[in-house]
Amino acid sequence: MNMELCDYRFYFSGRELNFAIYSDDPCRARYLESIALPIGPGRVDVYEVAPGTRSQWVVIRQKEGGNTNLRLFIRRGRKFLEKQIDKLPRALREKIIKRFTQLLTPASS
């Protein structure tokens, strides 16, 4: 079963833990809460992503330390279901990559 965008939470605590949103229509990152870290005085802010009303796809690039990964969600009716980018039809995959070439490059430090 594919996970839905509404089920995911994304985290931000600065340079080492953050995310970026790419879509074909403006989206919103909604702040949900702040969680205290078990070690030290730091906190992590928790967000959910709300797609735009005309969005057909949303890509979230997550960075955690030196690791970066992508999560791609495609609209199916009212839901946004997670898909693997290499499983998309070629035309859609190329359209996304062409529009956001930075998805192919590592997140800047």
C-alpha cells in the first residue's frame, strides 16, 4: 500500500535536518509542534505539507546530516500517494526533473 502525503511529517532543526518542497503548484508547510531533543538544549520543529489545490505532484527533498533523499507524491483523486521517481512514466519524470534540475544535485550545505 502506498503512503499518503498527509501521513508524513517533516522535520527541521537547521542545516543538519531540513526539507525543501517542489511542486507544480504552490504548497504550504504547516507547523505542527516543536519537540525537545533528548540530548542537549536543541529542538526539532515538525511540519506537514499541504499541496496546492491544483498540484498534481509534490517532491520533498529531506536532508539529515550528510544524507539526502527524495519523496515523491502523485495526485490520485483527492489523495497524494507516494511513488518512486524511477517508476513514473518517462514524460512525467522528465517534466519534474527539467522543472527542478536541483533535484539531481546534492542539497547545499
